[in-house]
Amino acid sequence: MQADSAAGHPVTLFTGQWADLPLEEIAELASSWGYDGLEIACGGEHLDVRRAAEDDSYLAARLDILKRHGLGVWAISNHLTGQAVCDDPIDFRHRAIVDSRVWGDGDAEGVRQRAADELKLTARVARRMGVDTVVGFSGSSIWPYVAMFPPVPAEVIEAGYQDFADRFNPILDVFDSEGVRFALEVHPSEIAYDYWTSARTLDAVDHRQAFGFNWDPSHMLWQGIDPAGFIVDFADRIYHVDCKDTRLRPADGRSGILGSHRAWGDPRRRWDFVSTGHGDVAWEDAFRALNSIGYPGPISVEWEDAGMERRHGAREAVDFIRSLLWEKPTSSFDAAFSSKASAEPDILPS
């Protein structure tokens, strides 16, 4: 189910930040706040992809929760599993975020292979749900070299993109066979985290149609990337939209964009995530760009703010997003404007 115009975009709530609540409770809350649906995070109680692939009654029960609350689903996400596909090293951090079946005995290459298998399974589950987009992460074997010091030979970076291609092309083969697309969230610690790395990532998989991007402006803004410009640059690859805001604090000469190893919400950081509409993202510019490329999909709220109670913020965010969903100018308006312009005398100096 897709919308035909900007004003018709379904507004959904990403469940990843609500993992402590059962899907039933999140659905009830989202419906009461005015959301059209959920972007369901795979894992925990929300959606067990292995069980969904094997148990028709389980999957039907998940979908019935949405139906009872008048909600739809246009995308599911499997960020945490995807992180383990290309990461190197695989360590205690991954053990904390992946399912025990993916972790297994903790052997690094085994974890990567099992994570890849689960992403393939996620594509199959998405198709069974009538969903055509899976949002997620990729991990990256070359992210540890982001500072490029000690010096990193160019062939090491090239090998990192080849490693990504070798691991993701078989995953994308399954996505192709299921008619599902993978939307990589462009994000620090992934193979694509800015414009240049995104372009190189597309090159690595030969621009195959199964692979595109999830646009989340928050991670771009604090890196100094133009989020609206990214939409235009990758117009044919914006497969999903997550709305999360960032506030950049005034420079104090002490903190850089990497955050100084300070915890979320620490005022000594230069930036932080804030409730959508309260930060520095130029949301109107972004939504104008989405209109200009004809983005047809859902607008998902990824609510994250260390300084605001989430139920207040998520309720507020849906209203803010809806305020941006104006209709594009109609063709009759364009024609009338052109006629009026041509009828007016030329007052510019010759």
C-alpha cells in the first residue's frame, strides 16, 4: 500500500525505541496518537523473523494486532542483525544486540554468516507481510579506519567495499527473488555514512535496484551533510524515510562532531538527538525535496530524545510531521502561473 501524493503519505512509528513494550501496547498507543501504522523492528517480542517464517498463526497474530488498532505496515526493520554482517571486529557489543541464535558460539565469521542468513529470512517475511521494504544496517569492516591514522593504504579501503559487496550481493539476491528492497540507513559505523561513501557503496553493488537508502537526517546534520541535498542527489534510491532530529549546540572550542566519548544527553557534547521539530533539521526543505523526487512511501517517526519523555514526544511528533505533508502544486496551477507570467509585461531592463 503506497500513497499517491505527499499529503497521502502514511505516518508510522518506528518500534525500535519501544522494545520494552509489547507490540500490542505500542499499537494501542500509536493508534491513539494518530499514527497510520508501525515500522516494526525485528527482534524481541515485536517480530521474531524465524518464527514468522515458520509459523503462519504467529504471523497472522502479529498482523491482527495492527488490524485491531486500525494500523498498517509499510516497512519492517532489522538494524541490529544487519550490523553484524560486515563488522570487524565482532565482539561484546554485538553479543548485546543480536539474537542468541545469531550469536551462537560467538565465532566472528559464524556470527556474520548467521546474520546474513537472518537478513535473507527477513526479506521472505516482509513479502509474506505484504511489505516491500526492509530497513537496516550493514556494518563495516573499514569503519575502524575512519580517522585514517595510522595511515591506511587505499587497497585496504577498497577491500572493505569488496567485502561489503561479497557479503551483501547474496542477501540482495534473495531480496530480488522476493520483490523486496533493502534500505540501508546512512549512518556512522555503516559502509555508507555520507555522500561519498554512499556513492561508493552503490558502485560496489553495481547499482542494483534491490539496494537503496533509508533517509534519516539526524546523523547527516551533525556530520555537516545537507540532508535535503542528499535526497536530491540520490533521488532514485530513497527507499524509506525515518524522521529524527538533531540539535547542534554552539561551538565552545572543546567538543568536535564525534562527541568526545560523552554519553547521550551530556551537555558537554556538541550535538544531541531531540524530539522531531525541536532541532536544527530544515524539515520544510527536506519535505520539499521529497516532493520534488516524487517519494511515494511512508514517513516514519524514529523518536529519540534523552531529555523528553517519549510518550509526550511521539505524540507531538506525529502532529508536526502531518503539518509538513502539504499537497504539491497541481498541473492546473502550473499552467495558470505560466499563463499569468507570459501575459505580464517584461519589466526587466533589456
